[in-house]
Amino acid sequence: MDAADLAGTFESVVGSVRSAYVGTEETVRLALCALMAGGHLLIEDYPGVGKTTLAKALARSLGLEFGRVQFTADLLPADITGAVVVDHESRELAFRAGPLFVNVLLADELNRASPKAQSALLEAMEERQVSADGTSHALPHPFMVVATQNPYDAAGTFPLPHSQLDRFLLRLALGYPDRAGEDELLAGADDRPRPEDLPETAGPSYVLAFASVAAGLHVSPSVRSYILDLVEATRHHPDLVVGASPRAGLAVLRASRAFALAAGRSYVLPDDVKRVAVAALAHRVVAHPVVGATAAAARVVAEILAGLPVPIDVGHR
């Protein structure tokens, strides 16, 4: 498939997801870009704003096997990854796969689980495998985690460690729909399709093809310099105590390539970087305690982005 075909199917998937999810088109595009780039997605907001609906609609529209784990305080790592048990027939030890072995895992309310249970996802997210009793077990391909979390001030939550936040390609805050969107939801509550009833608009082969083509998109030296300027600026901003890491710069690059391909282009523009920068960086930097937490970090990244000179000669081909 060429860039135009991939972009056309991308638009069809966006339309499919939006038929079940009431939210902004930009939110759907960013969420889909995260998954199409082979990354993981973190969605943070209060209950009832459509986090689960969005995750289910994405998986169903892409024809991917979907699984869900409700994270609670008593959840154990083996409840997620699986464990070595005695097979009743052979009487030998065998690995019993956990709910992690799907294409898209919804880790619902991830920050309600203990840090020990949260860490069970780290190897899976980074290596696409699970280790048990000294043996590694490969996860399905593609494999993506869509995690939801409640805001940090919600009761019974454990803040995600910085190392785990860094594994998510993008972080989104959905917010409430506008009045027109919410009225549409109320008016068509019985007519809107459920996520599990959506048709399969694309398949796993499309996801893999998109990720492969996106990884090879041209990025000019001036656009790379633009990303580097953005990353370096977070390391010197007085309102941030921890700036963006080199992995954060790579995340901006990966997401920008996905956004460019979704537009049918074979090269990345500064506008692609602008569209993904806050979602790719805000959860990877740490705001000064006096300033605030995640919302403040997003504001600082947006301010840095607004003040950066935009390259004119992007050298596309």
C-alpha cells in the first residue's frame, strides 16, 4: 500500500471510531497515531468521559484482538502476565498465559493498582514479551497497551513511576465533550453503535504496514533540529525540574511520522511536530512542585512550542 492508500484507510478508521465515541476528532487522530506508530497510549481523565469506549472502538475498527484488565489494589503481577502452573493432564509444569496476550490490552484504571502490579507491564511494553520461570514468551504482534488512569488527586490511586510513564508514546486528556456533542449523545443514546458492534475497517496487516511505512518517512535536518530545540528547551525551563529525555525526542519523531503518513505525505512537516508535541512530552517532564503537576507540564510544553522559531526549509522530497 502506498501513502495515499494508507491515509485513506486511516480516515475510514477515524470515521468508524467517531461513530461510537463522542469526542473531538483531534483526540481520535492522536490516539490512532499512537497505535499505528507501534506505541502505547495513556488516557487520563475522570470516569465517564469515554476512555473505555475509545479504546474498544480503536481495537474493533482495526480488527485487533482486545482484552481488558481492571486494575485494583489487590491485583498481582501473575494475574496480568500469566504464571507457570501444573498441567492437569501431563502433570508437568506449563505456562498459562494471562490476559496480556492480546493485540490491544486495555489496562483500566492502571494507577489504582499497587506499584508491584503496575511494573508487571514494563517488560511487556518495552520488549513485547513476558518472562516466567526463566523463559520468555513472545506477545502477539502487533501489541499495544491502552492504559487509563484517574487524575492523581482521586482517592485510592498510586502515581505511575516516571520510568513507566516514559513507555507511553502519547498521553491524552479527553475532557468533557462540548454541549453540542453531549446533546448529540443524549439524543442518539439508543442509535449510536456500541464499540463491539463496529465493523472491521482495517486488519492487523494494515497496522503493521502503516507502522513500517511511517518508520521510513523522510525527516529533514531542519525538522530534526526543530525537535531537538523543543527537547532541549524543556531541560532549561525554570518551571520544569526534569526535562525531556532522548527517548522523548524519539517519541516526538515517531508520532510526527505517523501524523504525516495519516495526511498522505511521505515527509514530516513542522506542523506534524506541533500536533503531537504536547501529547508526547507533557507526561515525560516533571513540573516544579510550586507550579503543579501534569496540567502545568502540558502548559509549559505548549508555551515552549509557541516560542520556538519554525523552520521554513524542511527539505521534503
